[in-house]
Amino acid sequence: MCGVFGIRSPGRDVARVTYFGLFALQHRGQESAGIAVSDAGRLTVLRDLGLVAQVFNEEKLGGLHGQVAIGHARYSTTGSSHWTNSQPLVHHGRARTVALGHNGNLINAAELRDELAGDGVKLKTTSDTEVIAALIANDPAPLAEAVSHAMARLEGAFSVTALAEGKLIGFRDPLGFRPLVLGHLDDDWVLASETCALDLVGAELEREIGRGELVIVDDEGCHAEQAVAQPEAGAHCIFEFFYLARPDSRLAGVEVHGARVRMGERLAEEAPVEADLVLPIPDSGTPAAIGFSRATGIPFSEGLIKNRYVGRTFIQPDQGLREQGVKLKFNPLAEVKGKRIVAVDDTIVRGNTTRQIVQMLFEAGAAEVHLRISAPPIVSQCYYGIDFAQEDELIAARRTVEEVRDQLGATSLAFLSLEGLQTSTRRPESTFCRACLTRDYPTAVPREATKLRFEKTPA
């Protein structure tokens, strides 16, 4: 996951623009946030654990001066949620100093770490991101060539914003797993993970960064080159479409909200049910629930009220509150009593939260609870930047739909078909990675892929 942002503007408060860009990307990472600025080539970095608004305030932003900035909101997939792994990371190499923010996950990070160690390069973190920065920082070639050399050696998912030599850098892996877009704010260039961040800062979308493309912004403007050849087929993460991206973003030219509404409409066609109310499991299930309601004519109701101040950074409650479980986040309305409910969500991973929601709806008096999921079952681990559980923890990996229904305690359960999901995106199958749904990976998978694998032998 993770969100990255970057801007080069001699006349703007680039740190403040980056702050607002990260605000728009907060949904992509809630563990840490950071901003790096370059002032005539001199780097200053401020990063810490917590949400964007917790890490930065007026005083801190006021101390970040420069003409170029990058920002990062982290959701860890390699390396622990530790201050040292927060980004942007800075690597002081033999050729240059690089500040870098990374969205994605490398599958050959272990091999590259060994190679760098053999070259006498010391790494200070246990994330895969520093590997990218170290390759660029220690390459004596000119900057564009150094970045191209690094891109050619990386395998897996990487959408990156970076600072070096007073220049803004952006690049994307040749399969295009994670999104990265280029926009302009008047005459200034902006990079972001999603178009919603461009919207918030008032920038206009220029285009997506292409697969294997490198962009460098300097005094002369924006320079783009095809740094790494792109394969015929792409591997844009389909999980972005049904869960991760913000609904108001556009992915590959497709509005995410519209795609999710179509998923709900198709789900209603594939798995109709007689019911009295359609309610979303907020917030991610809302667009599909709207589509399901439209297609069936069953009234839409919020039904479940979400406490939006409970997130991943929520302080652990005491034991008595902990036993309340999902009630910290959701509370049902009285109108569910006696009703046949269709509860729509985008996905089920482990199933713990879904099980508690079903139980809560029954306790609130629901007569029936029909679960409708606007994506196929998640059956396999992701190696490209989504922190899924190991396969034996995924509730649908080794169970039939009926067995999953029994585990969750629902009256009925249906998932959207893979064909239905694909059709809803209005994009060809050949452009997507769907490995979490199919076990068909677009690359070789790493020998060891545990999140904390580099914690065993800290650099």
C-alpha cells in the first residue's frame, strides 16, 4: 500500500503542498508519515510514527524550506512499524545523497541487500526501500542513468518519488503494480499515488506515469524516458480497484467509485436475494451497496454507523473494552430489527470483523443477514505491497463458500465472480495482477516473504 507524493516549485511552500497531498493519501498508510525537502540541494527530512496530522503541525511545516519536496504515508509490508523504517528514507552514498519514498514491495530485496553488503554499502533499516535508494546513491553514473540502472535491477512492485541533486524523481516498475500519476499546478509538476491528491492541491492530471517510465523534474522542466522495457502484459493490482484506492480517484482512466457501483450491480445480478434492506459495511462497502440497491430495488440504508476515529493507530483499550471487539467501530441502527438484511462489503480477508458484524446485526434483531461481497474470495498471499495474512489465515483460501458462510454465521453468502469483477473495471484482463484471487502470479515469488524477514539480521 503506502502513498507517495512529490512537487517541484521554486515559488510555492512545497512542504505545505506535500502535507495536503499526503492528507488525501492517508487511506494508503496510517503507520508513519514524512516529508523531505531540498533547498538548493540541501536535504531536510521530518518523519515520525503516526497519522499525517499527528506528525506535522504549523511549527514543523514552517521549518521545511525548499524548492522540491516528497512525502510518504506508510503501511508496512516489509520491515517493522519502526521509526527507522518510516519514509522518506535518506541514503548518503558514494555518488550522491538520495531521499526516497516507495509504494510497493520488492521480491528480490534479499539478493540486492547481499550484493550491496558485498560492495561495502551499509544499510540502516530493515525495509526493502533503502535498497532502492542505496543503488541510486552509490552509482557514479549521471543521475538519470543511475536511476535507470537501479530500475533494471529491481524486481517486484515499485512506484517511487525521490529527491537527489535538487531534482524531483518519479518512476514505476515495468509491470505497473501500483499507481503513480503526473500532474501540473500551473507551471509546476506534481507526482502522486492517486489522482485524489492532485485534486486536493488544485493540480490538473497530466497522465499516468507509464510502466517502466522515469520522470525527472529540474530547472529545465519535466523530462521523461522509458528507462526499462515494459512487457506486453501489465500487472496493475486489481485490489486497488475494489478496496485500496479512494473512490474519487481514477485508475487507468476509470473512476473507482463508478467501478465499485458496477460491481454491486453485477453482484445483484449474480446473487439476488429477497430482503428488506441493503446496508453497506462502511466505508469500503458503500459504493457496491449502492449498486446492489439500484439493481434490485431493495431500499438502501446506512444500517451500521461507523466511528471514523478508530483506525490502525487506535490505542489498545483495556480488557473489558477489548471484548467489545467490533463495537468500537460499528453500531447498528434500530431499523434493522425484524428486517431481512443484505450486508454488502468489498472483501473478506481473515473474517474476524465480518463474523462479529453478522453477530451484531442478529443481536440487534435482524431476521436474516445475507452477506454479499463485491469481489471474489481472497485465496492467496500478495508479494507486491498488500499486507495479506499467510494463506492458512485467509478464511476463504481452503474452504468452500458454504463453509465460509458457516464460519461467519450468515444466512447466506455470495461473492462476485472474477468475470464480474473484471467486467466492472472496464479494463482488459491482460492489464491486471489478480494473484490474490487466482494464485496466478505475474512474477516469480520470493523464497521467503515474511514481513519481518530482515529483522532477524539487522544491518
